[in-house]
Amino acid sequence: MLLRQENTLVFKYDAEELWVQPWGPNAFRMRSTKSSMMPAEDWALLPAQPVSPEIHISDDGAVITNGKAQVQISNLGKLMLSNTRSTVSIEEYVRNRRDLVDPKCSAIEVEAREFKGIPGTENFRLAMRWESPDPDEKLFGMGQYQQPWLDLKGQDLELAHRNSQASVPFALSSLGYGILWNNPSIGRAVFGKNITTFEAYSTKALDYWIVFGDSPAEIVESYASATGKVPMMPEYGLGFWQCKLRYQSQQELLEVARQHKTRNIPLDVIVVDFFHWPKQGEWKFDPTYWPDPDAMVRELKDIGVELMVSIWPTVDKKSENYHHMLEHGYLIRTDRGVRTGLDFEGETIPIDVTNPRAREWLWSIIRRNYFSKGIKTFWLDEAEPEYTAYDFDNYWYFLGSNSTIGNVCLSHTVCQSLL
């Protein structure tokens, strides 16, 4: 069944409900679920401005157009996404016998939108498949991976954060489109020559955003408008930063800054890296090595230098804050085994910054021990967070299981508490 609901084209068949919504110029947000209700979260996307797209529904299917972007959907639910001003089109990969006149009718029974229920939960293991539009297509983006290839065509990427791996699932195509996999689940992306596949290992809904453009700049601008534009840095942030692993004392750091001033070497920011604290999860200077932070910050400001402080999410079980945080439910939990997230210079558990009360409490500590002293620049390190064992299905957050929400931007949730 195809119908229009305000500015949304809706397809319903059996348990599935699919929404095609305009979401910014020349772009659509595509959502589908087999749950009783479409999830309300926007995840990485900002709320869309109201748009009135062209929608035409017939016996054979429907077409929705938003600027250059167009989506065609058959009466059996197969999608074709295209740029109305070029030959670029993306077709779902379907191989079944539902449509016997489809040239790609096949007995192998592979669905484009595959939902497999996870026993004991209301979630699904989800796969989304498209025909690869061109074997010579080049794809860029997706975050930071420990590999040498700029072009991602032919790559198999884990959608998960690890130390030195950042999953940012937006891909820019040489064919003139960009796609954001708008799902924080742990998963996988495969850019094959025959099929492009995105997988979410535990989720309630399919959710992706696609945009068409005539240039990479136009596509990236649309992506920034849809997800949020980076604010301009303060002037000192554009200057020279001095950092090493690590300055071990207030005296050592100040001597470096003084030498910059004496030698007329520009210096705008100097960084206090990790383990300036007594124990992980105490978020304060160790007075043994940093006896007077207030005086240190004043001297640095007098010579035009800002101090940046590294903040880790890890909480040592021997830290002064551990029992308070454990009592109030501010720590990430485990399903099995010893409740230790990272075994590094102590047994530690990360703070659960998806919990708004934990964020508020953390900011109260940061405000007292850093911000009130004039420190306003923070390095949110270890924000993956790093685990000794990346058993993603073992960890639980306030928002849900790590398998379901593990790729939510944790550094962003901390930033929200700093506002």
C-alpha cells in the first residue's frame, strides 16, 4: 500500500512500514521498520525544515521528487533513487520471485531491506543492499581506518569505534551522491563491485540519508547542513599548539611556555595530557606535581597562551568518585565477566555519558576543578571509549546495549553538558 502523509511518501506491506521524507535540498531520509512504531530519534541528523515535495501515486507505484533528488517505489516496495538532472541512479538489490516481470527476478531470495529478529529482544539484525551503480565508482569518507586506501570501493569496513578507528558512516561517491548511514548500531559496510551493503547488528529501524549534487562541494555542503556545521574556532585555536606525551609537572610545562616567550616563538595553546590526575576518574590536578593550577593558568594567560586539558572517560575502581558513580548508575555495565572496561594503569570502567544525569554530574566536577580556574579548552580523549576487549555485545549504556547504540557520538554528549 502506498499513501501520502503530509510531506512523506509511505509504503506499507505486511509488517514493514517505509517512510521517504525530504530532508534538506536535493535529499531524502529513508526509514523502514517492522516494529509497531517508527523510532523517533533523529540521531546524527538535525530536524528538517518543512518542504513540500512532488508526490505522484499510481497503480504501478509512486514517485517523490525533492529538487534534484527523486525516489521511485514500485507497488511491491522496490526503490530506485536518482538525480533528475543526470543519469545517476541507485537501485535496491532485490533477487526474489515476487515480481515475475522484473528482469532481475531470481530464485536466490535475497531482500534489499532484510530484517532478522533477534530472539529475546525487540530488535533486528538489519541489512540494506543496493546494486553497485558502477564498478569504476570511487567512494571516499567513512571516518578514519588503519589502512592506506583513499578510495573505499572494494573495502569491507567495521562500523565501530576503537582506539585509532573512528566510524563516521558518510560516503561521498564520484558519481554525484552522498549517503549517511544514520544508525548508531555496531555494524558493517561493504562497497563491493556488485553490491553495496550496510548492516546494523542490533536495531529497530533502517535509517539512512541520501543527497544528490553536481559537485563534491555541493554534496558536502548539504551534508553539513543536514548534520550540523562546525563553528569557527577562536583565534587562539588557529595558532601553534604545543603538546607532548607528556608534561609531568607544572614546573616543566611553564618552563617550556616561558622559553617560547623568551625566544619569540609563537605559542597559542599548550596541552596537559593524561595522568595529570591522581587516579583516573578524579578529573583534577595531582597536587604533588601541579601544586598551584590557578597561578599556572594566570601566568600562561599573561603571555597569551591558553591551557588545554585532556579528559578521559575512564574511572579507576580505586578513585575517590568510583563508589558514588557506581551507586548512581553513572558507569557502563557489562552482561558477563568482570566489570572492567579498560585495564590500563588500573582497573577502569568508562562513565556512561549517554546518561544525562551522569553528564551533569561530570560537568560539575570539570567546572570546579578546571573551568573555574580559567581552563576552557578540553581534549576529550579516549572517547571511543577504548576497551581492553572489544566485545561490543557485552556492554550496556543508559540508552541501551552497545551493539545498538555504540556508535552514538559520545564526545557530542559530553559537549552538551559543557554548554
